[in-house]
Amino acid sequence: MNNARLRLLIPAVTGAAFFLGVELGSFNLVLLTIVKEFSLDTSFMGILVTAQNITVAASPLVFGRVADRIGKKLTLLIFMPVFTAGCFITAFANSVFAFIGGVLVIGAGFSVCESMGSSALSDSFPGKESKFMNLMQFGFSLGAVISPLAFRLLFTQYGFSWHIVFIVSGCGFVLLYPLMLAVECRTAPSLLHTKTRNPEMCGKQVSSRAAPLRSVVQARFPGLSFFLLLVLSMMSYVAIENGVSFFVDSLLVIEYGNSSLGAWAISGFWFAMTVSRLFFASLKIKPRTMALAGFMASTVLLLILFFMKSQLIFVTITVCLGFALGPVWPMILSMGMSAFPEKSGTFGGVLYSSGGVSGIITPLLFGAIAGANGFYAAFMFLAFVSAGGLLAMKFTKR
């Protein structure tokens, strides 16, 4: 194994995450313009977002298992062109049906590349996966932060159209492809024939006196309860992230009639998350400890937000939430993949897909609560969701 080529994996997947962040961060920026260009009703915006989220949620479930068989590098080499093709189809679509098709292809490439990039890091750098996953997510957050500002400048000052968002995202993957070809990835050693697993990570062995059904389930699916707790934690995290990123602006407009603060709040949220991921990548703290601290801080912050209603406090807490939640996503992935290294693609794919499912469900629940009881009540709902994530993470040690 060539160590230099192995370490090329870090800039390769971090660069890929950056351009995924560019696409995600700018898609919402141009969505309204796209809908108007195709002469569609603004309600169609939700359909376009849902279309991408469906393939984002479904693809890792299917291809995570495939990646464990054929290798993470080959999977990335297959799906990087898929993401690029989706970007180009979308950029040059001359009908709404072609555009939707492109969005579906983007979603498939997006989710597989991000989840398998994380899985490749976990396989290749055992014991350091949390550090490098934080770095990868730093790249993602950086792309999401700077792309709306950069593209807005291109739109207003230089007359570019929305098509440039998808062209840049797709070309970014084209530039990174030769680097990915040069990468070497380790294959995680199989644990299928080992006699024991880490009790904290995968559940304790069942004694012969245990109930027959429980024995069968734990023998067939060791660590199932641990992994389900991680799934709940991931769904909680994504619910909070989506609630903040999609509805902060709406609360400020409806509650205070202030549309200018929304952009600052959202940009501050993503910028704080970017700084947080870079900061925590340099620390030697257990992934579970970082995730617990993130959920605990977000629960407290969301409660303060509900009981101290002020637009200045709201914006400040939004930024603080970005910093608190920064390491949570990569740490949950790190825990799952390091616990099941022989099937990191499969379990990483399931975790990623659970986040995608939460991303589809949460806006509907949040919108319903906000419509019935106001946006502050919806953010109180997020406090309970965060507390649920905290409890799920706490019980992963048992």
C-alpha cells in the first residue's frame, strides 16, 4: 500500500464534498428563478426539492452494499460521473421533465459520493476517521457557505444565469476525477470470523439463558440496537439542520417583518458550522463525546430561543447552533462505520439514507406546526427532537 497515494484520498473526498456543498448551497438560491423560467407555479419548488431528496435517501441503501463488495474507490469512480451527468442534464435542460430527470440523477450521485467518501475514509484511516470526516464535512460546509455569495455576485455583476451553478458543480467533479483515479483505498478487515466485538460499540454477547427470539436476533444482527440508536440520532440531527436552514428566514419575516436578517442568520449558521468542523478535526475527543455535547448544546440553545423571543437573540442562537451541531453529523457516521468496518458501505449508506428520510419528513411536520401554532412553537418542537437525539446518543454506551 502506497501511503502517499492513500493520503491523496483526503483531498480527493474533501474536494468532492466541497463541490457537493456548492450544489446544495446554490440550488435553493436559484430555485425560484428556475421555476419562473419554466413558467411553473411556485408550489412546484417543493416538488423539485423532494425529487432530489428521494434519490438522496434511496441510493445509498442500494449502493452501500454494492460498495462493500466492489470497493469504495470503484464506487466513487462510477458515481462521480453520475453526479456530473446530472449537473449537465440539469444545466442544459430545455423542458421541466428534463430538469427533473437531471435533479434525480444529481441526487443519486450526490448521496452515494458523500456517503462512500466517508466510508472510504473510515476504512483507510482506522482510529482517525473522526478527524478526517470532520475535514471532509468542513469542505462540504465551506462550499455551502461561499457558493451563494459567489454566484449572487456572478448573477448581479456579470450577468450569468442560473445554469452556471450546475456547470461549476459538474466541472468540479471532472477536475477531481484524475485525482480519484490516483487514490488508493484500504479495504477494512472482515470481522465476520472474529469471536468478539466491542461491547460498547456493537452490543454485548447474549447468554445461553436469554430469550430464544432475542438470541436469534442478536446472533443474526449483532449491534442492531446500537445501530438503531445511531439512526435515531442521525434523523434528529438532520431534522434540526433542515428546520434551521429552511425556516429561519420565514420566522424573521413573519414574526418581525425583517427580511434582511434572514440571509445573515443562515450564512452565520453555515459559517459557524464550517469553523466548528475544522476546529474539532484538530482535537482528540471521542466521537460519542462530541456528538453528546453537540446535542446537549443544541437542546439548551433551542429552549433559550423559545423562551427569550427577540430577533437579535434568535440570530445569535442560530449562529451558535451551527457551531454546536458542526461535529455531530461526521461523528455519528464515524461511530457507525468504525463499529462495523467490514460493512462500512452498507451501514454508512443506511445512516445517510435515514438522514434523507428525515429531510423529507421534517419540513412537512415543521410547516404543519408553524401553521397551527407559529414558528416559535415549531422551533420548540426542534428542542424536543434535539433532546431525543441526546437520549439516543446517551444510550449507545449501553
